[in-house]
Amino acid sequence: MIEAARQPLSPTTNAHSYKGKARSRPLHSNFARSLPRKVANPLETAPALSIPPRPSDLDDDVLPQTVPLQHQPSQYRLRGLDAAERALWNWVNVCNLDAFLQEVYVYYEGKGIYSIALARGLNLLTVGFVIGFSTFLLGCIDYSLLDQHKATRLSDIVVDHCVTKQVFTISGFTLFVFLLFTAFYVWQIIAFVFDVMRLVDMYNFYTHLLRIPDADIQTISWPEVVRRIAAIREENPITAISSASHNNPASPTTASLDAHDIANRIMRQENYLIALFNKDLLDLRVPFPHILKRAFYGDNGEGNGRTLTRVLEWNLRFCLMEFLFDKRGRVRKVFLKNKHRAVLIEGLRRRFIFMGILNAIFAPFIILYMIMYSFFRYFEEYHKNPSSIGGRRYTPYAQWKFREFNELSHLFTRRLNESYPLASMYIGQFPNEKMTIIMRFVAFIAGSFAAVLVLASVIDPDLVLHFEITPHRTVLFYLGVFGSILAALRATIPEDNRVFDPELLMTEVIQYTHYMPDEWKGQLHSKRVHQEFGALFAMKILIFVQEIVSIVTTPFVLWFSLPPCAPAIVDFFHDFTVWVPGRGYVCSFAEFDFKRHGNVKVS
């Protein structure tokens, strides 16, 4: 390594003295100038602070660390710097290299400052619109007037001063929930403002250091971004000097930033989750009685379940990753010593139970919001294309099972997207002949009614709006009903000229998913493999129902199913955490140590 041949810089070494001693070109050669001359500050000559360790990080063999004040960023140093100098200062004095690289990747994946700011701002407006519009529909409309057919205009059914009346008539609990949501929304707006400020810094980093304008970020490849990061790392070898401390073995003389290092730092936490799902250490089953477990999960109710929703996934991230990592994104050392095992297990159990209580408290409000949001979000899609209701996508559980270690999300998403056509063709290789016959019959009946109505409307166009087939239901209404039925059935009825070769299709799907259990070998043509893959590549409507139901079932999973997994999870963190020079503690699977873990390949 280049850094390995260099002597560590003393804390008082500035850029000018370093330039003349160890480099043949200026430290800040990207701009053909150096930063403004450093002005002596009384704070920088103050003695180092002695920061005692937290009780959770207490180590008998490690003394309290000292952090020099000059390594701590402060705002007054950035005054008087232009955008390019500010970007360079932020890069040289980065305090958390993992978090910085994650922001770099999020900026790249979000396609620049304007796209990210617009998306986050509109998400805030979407939340406000859903809450406000739902409140209007549920509390500001007198639906009894619609039943009496007395209203002909919207103003006839809108309650006068409904907001004022609700404020003075709602219960104390409802008022508390309203104030809580208001505080949360205001906090989200404040967080959005700070996010925009960080986006500006990242914009300057891409524009002035990486030389990537915002117009090119949508087309540039990630390997090119990594190459440019490595280049400025070589131009500025004291990068991340403020990240190193006596408590972090990754010193600036050993830290490197090649493609593998950057991916490992960005995926440090996700790698642990991928390994947990690969080793099936998480019990995701709803604690049903034994008879219902056999009905829902099979195998006499054994196994850990494959139903993972976004709500449960968020809780797992919070309970596990926030417990394993400290505020700076480093693995807490207490997990590396067996003497803390009992305390960690009990702490993880309490964490699961506490989050279960919070989920139970907010479940009614989350369900209401999810239903209203989903109705507004998907109505137009299914109304315009009813056949999409039978579409499929990979479940969250399948995505964690398919994902490779150190695989960034944009590469993983592209890999899965390429498998969708083949996966859909494979699912269609096992049609239910009885159900197909029934659906063909229903499609014939619906098509017949629709054809007659269309023909009648062509002969007399006034029939569409004025002729009622049933009370208050005109020809136009039934044309929409029968047309929707036909569109939905067409997506489920197999084509007559379809070629049947499920084994070949599944082999091609595996080339993209990289997933084939040992039980599937030699059985790719079987109905069992089809059913198991169908559970991973499920219908969108089924996934949506599972998301809604999981809001109710997640507290029970956190109370009863996951706490018994705490010993295995803590042991996993202890056994599969290794120290890597230049990066610190990482999941051992992410280092591809084939001597330790074996080299299992899909065949």
C-alpha cells in the first residue's frame, strides 16, 4: 500500500509542511492551490480532552481514549472558503468514513441533488396530503345526505367549519395523537432542511472533487465514481485522519479505498443481515397455536417462516443493527467478549419486547394510513391496467435470500429485474387446468355481456348514460365491470402456444437469482419447487395483504418469536465478526474467506 510506506503525520503537521517533505506535487493539486493559511487558534493549542468510555464499551484492556480538539470539525473553520475549498476540507476532515461513503452512494443512486431533494420533498407532501385528505373524507362530509339523494353539489354535503368543530369536540386521546403527528411532521420538515444542507455538501464533493456535474450523474457508472474517489484519496493521503483514534485500529496509514473497501464500508450493516437470513437464525413465524402452525407453515409447524414485510424488516434493522453498532457505525466491542454474552442476550430480548409494545400502540394509526395511502396510490394503476393485479414480484424475504455480500443495491436491483420475464414464464409453466377451464368460461360470459352492451351503445349512444340495467346502474357502469373482469382474466389464462419446459426456465432464473437450495437439485421440474419459488415470487396483491396484516402480527412476532432467537443472534455476532486492517470489524462472510466458510457454488 502507498500509505503503508509513509510515516504517520503528527497532529500539528499542516498541509504546507507535508507538501515539501513527502510528495512531489502539492497536496491540494486538484485545484492548483492550497487551502488558506491556517490561523492559530487558542482552542487548537488547548490540552487534549480525556473522554471516558461508555459503560457498554468498557474494556479492561483499553484505557480511556484522548481525542485532540483540532481533529474535531467546527463551523468557524469553513468561513471564507469557496465551494471547492469547502468540499476539500470536508473530505480531508471526514469524521465517519462509512457514513460519508454511504451518503456518496445514496447521492449517486438518487441521481443528484435535485432529484433527491424533489423526491424527499414530495414524500413529505404526500404524507401531509394523505392525512389531510383522509381527515376531510372521514370527518368533513355528511354521507347521510347522499343516501337521501338531496345533494347535487359538493358544497351540499360538506360540513361547515368541520375542522373547528372537530378540534373542540374530539377526545383527549385523539387530540394527543393529532399533536403527536403534528410534532412528528414538523420534525420531518426540519430534518428535510438539514438533509438539503448535506446534499449541498455532497453536490460540491461530486462537482469540485470528483469532477462529475449533476447533469452527468444519471449516466456515469458507479465503477467510474469509485475510480475517482480512489484518485482523490491518493491526492490527499491524510483523508479520514479524524476517523482514526486509539479506539479504531483503522489508521490513515492503513486505510485504503479500492472498490472492495468502499462496497464493504457501505454494506457493513447489510452484510450482517444477509448472513442472518442465509443462516435462518430469525424466527419470523406468527405465534399461532400448534394446529394453525401446521396449516400455515407445514412441516409440523417447524421452520422459521418466510413471511417478511417492510414493517417487520424495519423493526429488525432497529433492534439488531442499532444494537450491534455504535453511533459511529463501528461494531461494539462488548460483542467480541464472551463475558458479556448473558447481558447482551437479555438486552436484545428487552429490545424486541419494547419494540413490540410500540408497534402495538401505533398499529391502528399505521393501518389506517396504509389503507388510505394504498388506495390513493394503486387505484389509478389498477383502474388503467386491471391485468396488473395478477402481477408478481419478489418478496422482501426472497430479496434478502438472493442478495450477495457486498452487492450494492443498484446492482442487485438490476440483477433481479433481468430475471422477472423468465420468472413469470416459469410460474406460468404450471397452470391449474381445472381453474383455467373455469376462467375461460367466466371470460366467455363476461365477454358476451360486454359485446352486447357495446353493440347497443353503438346503435343508440344515449343508452350509455341514461339506460339503467339495474336501479341507478347504467350501461356505462356495467361496461366497466365486465371490461375489468376480462382484463384480469386474460392475465391468468395461459396462452395456447406456450412451450412447456420448466426445468430450462428455472435454470435460467437461477443464473440471475443465485439461489438454489440443495433440495431443488434434480427437481427443477417438480411441483414442489414451483410452489416454493412461487412463495418467493408472490402475487403483488398477496404481498400487499401481508403488509397490512403484518402491522397487527408484528408485535406478536417481536414478543414471542424473536426473543428466543437472541442467544443464537448474539453468538453469531461474536463468532462471525473479524477485524480487517484498514476497515475495522466486519462480517466474516463479506471477506469471502473460503478456507473458513467453504466455497459453496450453485450448480
